[in-house]
Amino acid sequence: MSDLRALIINCTLKKTPELSNTEALANKVITEYHKLDVNTEMIRLADYNIKHGTSSDEGDGDEWPQVLEKIRACDICIIASPIWLGHSPSTVQQIFERMDDVFYNKELKDKETRQFFTYNKVAGALVTGNEDGAHAVVSHVLWSMHEIGFTIPPNANSYWVGMAGGDKNYTDGGGEKHVYTNKNNLYMVHNTVYMARLLKQHPIPTNLHELDIMAKKMSK
Amino acid sequence: MSDLRALIINCTLKKTPELSNTEALANKVITEYHKLDVNTEMIRLADYNIKHGTSSDEGDGDEWPQVLEKIRACDICIIASPIWLGHSPSTVQQIFERMDDVFYNKELKDKETRQFFTYNKVAGALVTGNEDGAHAVVSHVLWSMHEIGFTIPPNANSYWVGMAGGDKNYTDGGGEKHVYTNKNNLYMVHNTVYMARLLKQHPIPTNLHELDIMAKKMSK
Amino acid sequence: MSDLRALIINCTLKKTPELSNTEALANKVITEYHKLDVNTEMIRLADYNIKHGTSSDEGDGDEWPQVLEKIRACDICIIASPIWLGHSPSTVQQIFERMDDVFYNKELKDKETRQFFTYNKVAGALVTGNEDGAHAVVSHVLWSMHEIGFTIPPNANSYWVGMAGGDKNYTDGGGEKHVYTNKNNLYMVHNTVYMARLLKQHPIPTNLHELDIMAKKMSK
Amino acid sequence: MSDLRALIINCTLKKTPELSNTEALANKVITEYHKLDVNTEMIRLADYNIKHGTSSDEGDGDEWPQVLEKIRACDICIIASPIWLGHSPSTVQQIFERMDDVFYNKELKDKETRQFFTYNKVAGALVTGNEDGAHAVVSHVLWSMHEIGFTIPPNANSYWVGMAGGDKNYTDGGGEKHVYTNKNNLYMVHNTVYMARLLKQHPIPTNLHELDIMAKKMSK
């Protein structure tokens, strides 16, 4: 195995061991990461006690610090998500609320360049649903991941949704044999791996701290 | 000057030479690109006769082919946009409607790898408004640019919006001296330039055609 | 026939007489409006020369004034739309850009109450696509229609989308026999008709002008 | 006092008694409801233990049933929300996840007409933030409220956001004296009250059950 690590955060609302269609899709993707010698870890956010808030530790049994540690350790972070009412679930948004701290917390920045710890990591998105809304979720996820410091390569998402009003999901609706989804799985895996390796060898050198000083001068 | 080229597409609804606040913000960014030896070109989409449709040439005086040629020639593509009713203007969405052809048109793909011509190009977003909606526009722009093949580095956007219900715009509302906007301008310029150079030296090798064949096998 | 009028604005990018799947869905809905004695008119926005801008007449052959006249005359306004890249097409956003004038133009407001001319009219949304994005389009349309003065009753939308990556559209994908879509068509027609009749008999009396004066006093 | 009841659900991430800017805005609105003889109740969702899920009672100490009871009892439901990363917070989305049950649970529908219990109730949205994203949150909230059965009158939202990158919030940024926000507060209060009274006197008669049967026939 190589030194690359992919973290898949499954944002299903269901705790382990309930059946998660999103997990089934993620498992297909994990198989492909393994073929490229990438280490993987998958967690379900709903298995953790994530407190409301925007700091990195809300105390009182808050288990976000455990998730944050995993994000710090990964090179590729894939947000895997269901869709509710055409929209990302609360679990996805909780990730961004808690990651908001990268803008304020010195512990989450490089001492010299003030880059967020997420710089030089790569993000992707996986979505399953039985109706509609995959593009909306992917758009929300990838934009937010970019905003908090991740790099987004092309074709960094894959999804499966059933017919409107239908009761078929990924696992019982033929998702695993859906060629469009399988194709996008492969695109995402190959592009995120290449980009993560590239950034590991050639990290972004931008010194945000120096640019901050320059911006202040410009703004007088 | 280096061989890097940045194209800024100003999506204001106003034709040249009407005052465009978005252009004023873009000009600040252009100055920074020049400091990093990047060639720039700025166009206003509203100056072109862009026909409704989703092909690369709708005929009948359609001037999209001229814009498309510029996108093909650039390394960095910045979509600069106003906000209308909290949303991207029709001009922004016209770009994505016309670029939809990258999914179907062989002329817009690499012969061997079937990569879209946008692979190894970098995207960013600039937004001005007098009320609200910058994040919504950036989210729409960056996600769509990713979807059609561009790479999105971190901090690849900058914006200025005035107070709700106000009548102040970027040029008369102090936008040029707004430190937050100036800071993000610099982050965006430095990160897009680094990423464009990196991808020029180390282009993404993913062979989409081979992955398509693999996906078909998996889906039987 | 009653005195109620429903206007359906088909926002397909294709001009008449090209096949429009959105029109096929709209025709089903029109049949139901007729059963409830509602007069209907359907237009394609792409058949009109709509200039870029935010005023009610951009001159130079601008045909928006003809569309505006139809909106003024209707009681129910249904925006019927395809989806491009998971998003509303430029044609839909053009409607909201041009309607932005209701916030500024006295000709578009009631002399006494300053209500926008859209007050006491009812809106709905219809969407077709071959992939994903219906909720995103409906959300954009209904929120914007509300923002410019329309009332939105419950279940005021209906849609059909095919499978991701598929090549099936409403007309060749069985849309006309899709029970979920047909059910929502009926809900939308019945609720918009009831609400339009109710508002015709009991128009909203809110005097925006008086509230403006009150707000100014409160804000000192 | 009249028999009309307005419920304001404050979706701040902070528990009572932490300062909530959203609450400060909501208090202004509550004063106006009282002037129109409307009873009001305000709750903070973060004070309740809302379990992940999409049913009406997830058990294990789930306190959603208490919130649901309040929604059932109200005539006007206002979602008051902060903005995080340009987006609605997880708390807002939790409401829609839990309300998803109206589509499936007979207890949440009228026995005869199968209307959701939310029919004939009216919705509105209030937003505060220190940057940008109000329109995105309002759009998400009002569309979702409509989708689950509420009616949306015109001008049913109000917001205040500070300057980008600023550290000023509603309470210390002059929000209470911002004329645009105060004006929209009044529009929202007057329109929601009128619409709620109108629907109480003239409830929507649509029989969804009969339309379901009709739709099935049409779809054969």
C-alpha cells in the first residue's frame, strides 16, 4: 500500500448497522481506491455524537474532535451523502459548520503561511437518492470543500438517483450495474488520486499571511 | 511575460462602454495577474450575440464560437458576475448551456483519452452585488466549471456585496479599499496561477476512454 | 369559460416548432386547467427577442414588453422549464432579471398601496429533464416568483426526470404515463386555481406604502 | 387576542441563554404580530434533543414530537435562521428531514382529503448573518415549506446581513435600525397574517385522495 489515505464520510442519517444505500455506493468506490494502492477508511457521521456549534470542540461529550483528526490525517476526503427534500442532509452541513473554525483557529493553520490544514488535500462527492437532487448536493459539497481549503479536480463526483416518486434505491434499483454511475466512480477515483499525489509532491506554496499584509496596504 | 493566459469573462448584463462594477473588481485582479507575469484578456459576454442552445455553434450569426476559442486558448478562466435576485445572471448560465457540448462533441475532447478540452485548465469566480447572493453565485459557477472539466484550487473566488436594500455598488461603495475583498483577490490569483503552472507541467493522465470500457464491463 | 387566465411560459431553449419535452408536460397540465374552466395561453420565451437588462423595455427590438403584458393579464403564471447542468436555464433567469423592475418602476405598482402588479396572482412550476435537478429549478422558480409578488399555494409544482446518464426524455421515456407526475400535475392545477379565485375575491389589502413610512420611523 | 397563532422556530446553533442575533430580529417581528393581535411562541431548536432521522418519533429521548405538536397548533410558522458558509444551518435542514414524514404518515394527513396537516397554514423566513447568503437560506426555507404543504404569500421574508469579512452582527451592526429590514419585517407580518386568516375562513378544499385515483387512471 502507498502512503495515500482516502477518508469517506458517509452522511446517511442512519446509524450502523442499518442498511445505507450511500454506503453501498461508497463501497464500490473503495474497491477502486484499493486497486490504486490507496488506503481507505469509511465512517458514518451519525455514529458520532456531533454537537451543534462552529468550534473544533464543543465539549460535553462532543465527538467531532475524533472526526477532525481523521480529516487531518487524510489526503483525499470524499463526502458521501443521501438527499432529503432535494437538499443535502443536516449531517453534511454539520461538517461545514464545524470546519468553519479553519478561518479562525490558529491550530488549524500552518504557522508560517497561515494556510488552512486542508490545503493540499483533495475532495470529492458521492450521492444516492430515490428521486432528485444529486447535482444540488454535489454543488453544495464541492463548493464548501473548496471554500475550506480543498482542491477539486475535474469529475470529482458520482451519483445514482431513482425515478421521481419511485421507491427504488441504489441497492434494489440496479445502482451497482448502472454504467453512468460506475463510469463516474472511476473518473472520480483516478482524478482524486492523481491530484492528491501531485499536491503531495508539489504543495501549494501560497503564503496567505504575506498576502494578508499586502491586502491591508492596498486597502488604505 | 510567461506563456500563461488568464481569460476573464465578465457576465454583466450591460454592454461596453456602460459602467460595470464587476469589471472594476476584475481590473484589480488583472493587475495582480500581470505582477505574476500572466497574460490576461477580459471580455463582456453581453457584447457578443450568444444564441440560445447547447451546441458549439447555433448558426445564424451566433458568436459563441469566438468565445469558445478564447476558452480553448486560456489556462485560467475566471467567471466574473453580478447577482440578480440572489442568483447568477442568465449570461453565466448561457456559458454552461453552451459548454454542455463537451459531453457530446468529439471536437471538444482529446482523441486518445477523451478528456474534455478543459482538463488541465483552472477556474475561479469573482462576484459583485449591492445586496446578497455572492456565495450562491460562486457555488453555481465553481461547481459547474468543475463539472465541465476545470480544476478548482482552494480560495479560488473573491467578492464584494453592499448592504441589503442599499444603493451602493463596488465602485461607489468603497469596494476597491475593502480589505476582505482585496485579500481574497490575492489568494485567488496566487492559487490559480500556481495550479495552472502545475497542471501544465504535470497534466492529468486519466484515460477516460479506457475507464468507460472498464465501467461497461463492470455493469453487465 | 370563467374569467380566470393561466399563462404558461415555456422556457425551453428551442424555438417553435422544435420538439419541446417541457411543452408536452405543459400540455397535460393545460388539459386539466380547461376542465376547471380556466383560459390558458402558452408561449415559448425563446420565440421572443428578449434583450439583456433589468428594465421593462430595453428598446432596440426588445420583445419583453409583449411578455410582460401577458403576465399582467394572467391570474396564474406557470414557469415551465428544462434543466441544464442541474440548474435553471438562462431563459428562466431572464424572466427574473426583467421582472426586477417591479421593485423600482411606479408603472408596475399600485398607485395607492404600492403593491407590485403581481400581488394577488398565483405561481407554479413545471420541470422536465433527462437526469437530475428538478428540485433545484423548482426552488429557484418558486422562491423568485414569491420574491417578485406572487403567492405560492402548496403542491404548486410537478416534474419528470429520467435516469442519470440516460437518453430518455419526457416524451419517449414514458413521462405521460408516470403516475407521480400526473398526480402532481393535478395537485398543482387544483391548488393554483383555488388560490387564484380566492385572491380575486379577497385581494391582499396590505398597504406597502404606509408600512414603508412606519419602517422609516422605526429606524431612526 | 385573536385565535391566530404564530410559531417562530429559531434555528440558531446556540442554546438558550446564549446571545442569538436571529432571536433579536425575531423579537422585532414578534412585536408586530402582537400589534395585529396574533399570539406568538418562539422556540430554539438547539434547546431540543432532535434525533437524526425522517420519522415523527425516533425514540430514545427524541424531542421532535414536542416541536411537531407546536407546528400542528400554529397558523403561521416562521423559520428564523443564521447562515453558515452561505447556507442554511443543519438545524433548518433537520426540520425538513423530520417533516418528510408528512408524505408517508397517515396521522399527519386529513382522513378524507389526504391533505398534509400543514395545508392552510402559512410560512415565512427570517435570516441574519454577518456576511452573505440570506437569499440562499430564504430560498431553501420557503421552497421546502411549500413542498411540505404551507402557503407562501408575497414578501414573506426579511433579513439582515453585514459586510463581507466583517465582524458586525445584527445586534451590534445597527440591524435594529436598518430600514430595509424593518420594512420587510412589516411586509412579512402583514401578509402572513392576512393569508392565515383568509385560509382559516376559506380552507383549500382540494381532495388529494380523489386526485390520486384520477392520476392512476390517467397513467394506465
